[in-house]
Amino acid sequence: DTGVSQDPRHKITKRGQNVTFRCDPISEHNRLYWYRQTLGQGPEFLTYFQNEAQLEKSRLLSDRFSAERPKGSFSTLEIQRTEQGDSAMYLCASSSYRGSTYEQYFGPGTRLTVT
Amino acid sequence: TQLLEQSPQFLSIQEGENLTVYCNSSSVFSSLQWYRQEPGEGPVLLVTVVTGGEVKKLKRLTFQFGDARKDSSLHITAAQPGDTGLYLCALRNTGGFKTIFGAGTRLFVKA
């Protein structure tokens, strides 16, 4: 399987705990994106990387959130001091330039529940 | 206010029926995308429409981009239970690094 993978698929944590999610993009893709999706909504952009450089961060990404892509391959998203409002599906996507556009391929997501 | 408004929010129909879902905005877009998302999975790109008035077909799915490039529709002919899912329209920002999604239409096709 050469698609985008995410780990874990589900995470239940208590409020105040830290959590870390991992995303493995499609191997030849140089761009990697993180989105958050809450119930009844479409995904919302959080941040993106081109290779190892984090080039854009949404205002949704508070100081408690940090993302890394240390070697330009896999990425991690860490949430510190989780709050109940952080409960959501966290989606990762990757892309490379093809033709005249970057087509994003999404992973299955990590569903976070904060109790 | 959502940049992209999708309607209806929810649709439940019988197998074999036809349906149309809509994506509207007050802004003009250079292109618009439609995705389908199944429960517990990430969105999967179905089509990108670029030209005003463009119509694209994908088996029983017909996508149309409005002449003014401010709206789009997705029509499904003879819906099947396998069509069940969340249909999202989306646009890509300048530079192509961010995809902005609508809230989606949740479709349920009953056998």
C-alpha cells in the first residue's frame, strides 16, 4: 500500500494530557498538510510543509499545537495540554506537482477524543 | 459565514433515485473540486472543474461548474448504496497549498 498512512487511528485521552500523531506521506510527495475535521463540518486547514520547511500555519493552530517534519518525510502533530474542544478527526494529506496542479491525497485520519 | 455553502446538508433517498447537490459562493473561483468521504476515512478527490460552464462525467456522477464560476452541482443518476458518504466541494487557494472545504452534503442511499 503506497497511500498516506496515519497512526494511531484512534486516540482517547484525558484533558490536560499531551498527544502525538504521526503521518507517513506517499514517498515521492514533497508537500504534506494537516487538517482538522469536527463533526458535521468539512476539513479545516491547519498547516503545511514543503519538504522539511513549515511554510504556513492557520490561526486555528494555537500555541498548544506543534508540527514537525524533521527529514522531509514523515510528520508529527503534537497537542499539549489537550482540551475537550480538541476532539476531532486529524487528517494528513500529501501532494506533489503533477501537470498544472498539486493533487492532495488524504490519509484515513486519527480520531481524537478528549474526556 | 462559510466561503462555500453546500446544500442540502443531509439527503436520504432510496436506491435507484436521482439526486443533485449544490455548492455555492459569492466569490468567483479559478477552479473547484469535489471530494467524497466515507465514514472513518479521509476525503477522496472525485473531480476538478476549471472552466465556467464545464461539465464532467464520472460514471453515474455528473459535475457542472456554473458559467460565472461561483457555483457547482453534482448530479447522481440511479443512486446506489455504495454512493453513501459525505460529498464535499472545495477550492484551492492561490499557490495551491491550502484546500478550503464546504461543510458537505451527507448522502444516505437506502437499499
